[in-house]
Amino acid sequence: MTHPPFCRISSTPNGMKFESVENKGLTINQVIENDKNFGKMVPANGEYFTYAVFNEDTEFTQKEAVKGFAFAKQRWRIYADLPSFRRVTKNFQGVIDFRVEFRTVETDPDKQLQANTIMYHYYPIQDTNNPFRGLCVVNKAFYFTSHGNGVLGSEFENQGIPVQFPDQKYQTMDFDKLLAHELGHGLGLPHDTEPENMMAYREDLMTEYPSERDIARMQAKYGVRSMTFFRRMRWLMWLQRASER
């Protein structure tokens, strides 16, 4: 089977490295035109996206991972007319459009998860029999939170994770921020060479919420979601409060 394109986020001594194709368009119209080459995700049932989160981590629980997915997809749905998302369990008999799976290097059958890989996500695949369709793999070796802020070493110790300095803060990975970026790929957007976008090609140039440029690109694929300005602002405020906990 030919391996389809995907984006991999890796941890390096110089920060996070994003490995994927980049949209070389200069103007927003050129970028939108180039985006067409990556297609868009279509629900297998023709109505709504199904998704599942498979996580057996102890420090970042299944409940937190599910909430993180909700935060990530809502960043896009408040702007673009995406189909609705419905969560299913591992016993679901139909096609799962999006899957988030927490794995280790040893348990990743695709062998794309390296020791320094934080997560990776495939671009849209319409073949419902393709095992890579809608797949996002998360490395269990990293410590995730919904806020990405530092956490005291003593909190790590309380969860059975040994640290050298209990009174020192250790950096965590902002799960829903990174997943929102990866989900952007899963919905059909490659990296943007312009800074200050959620789909930027480097983490230090990346925003936590979609920029006007991100929004225009996603709306070009899926249409504009009808929502009043005030309702959209309430959603944004809720997302910001919820994901900072």
C-alpha cells in the first residue's frame, strides 16, 4: 500500500519541528487554489463525521483526551460549515472518519511514530477501507495538558512519574492546540508559509486559534457557517476558558 501524505510534529532541542508539505502560494487566493490539491474530508455516512479517541494513558485521561478533541474541532466549526461530529466507541461497527490513538513506538503498527514524534495526522483519504483514513497518532511518552503550561515536578511524582526536581516546573504539550493544527491537515489544509496562522509550518509561528487566513482557507473548502457574531464570540470565550484549565 502506498503511504499517503501526513504531518508529523517532532520534539527537537530547538523546539517543535513540523514535517509535511507546505503551501507555496503567496496570496490568499493562490493558497486557496493550491489547497484544492489536498481535497477535503467527506463523512462516510454522507451526513456527519464519526470520531473515536483511544487512550489508555494515566496522566492524560480518556476524558481529557475526548474534551481535547472537542476543543480542537470546535476551533474550526465555529467558522466553517463542517459536518457535525459524533463520538463513537471502539465497538462501533461502521466507518470511523477520525481516530485519535495514543500509542508507543513499539505499538505503532504503521512505524511512523519515532521516539521524538509528538503526534502525526494523515491528510484526507476518501477510501473507507484505508487504515490511515482520518488517523491521528499521539505519542504516549509525552506529557499532555489542555493548556500547555508548566507543571510542578511534584504533580508528576503524584502520578508515578519520577522527576529530578519536584519543585521545578516542567513544560507540557498543549494537546488541543496541536490537535487543532493536525485536524486542519485531516480536513485538507497543508502548512502555510506565512507566520501567525494556526496552520503555520513552525510551532513558534503558530497561533492557538485560526487566523483570518486559516478561516478563509477552511471556508473555501467547506463553506461559511451561519452564526451570529455574538454567538461566535461566546464560543471563543468558552473555548479559551475551558482549554486553559
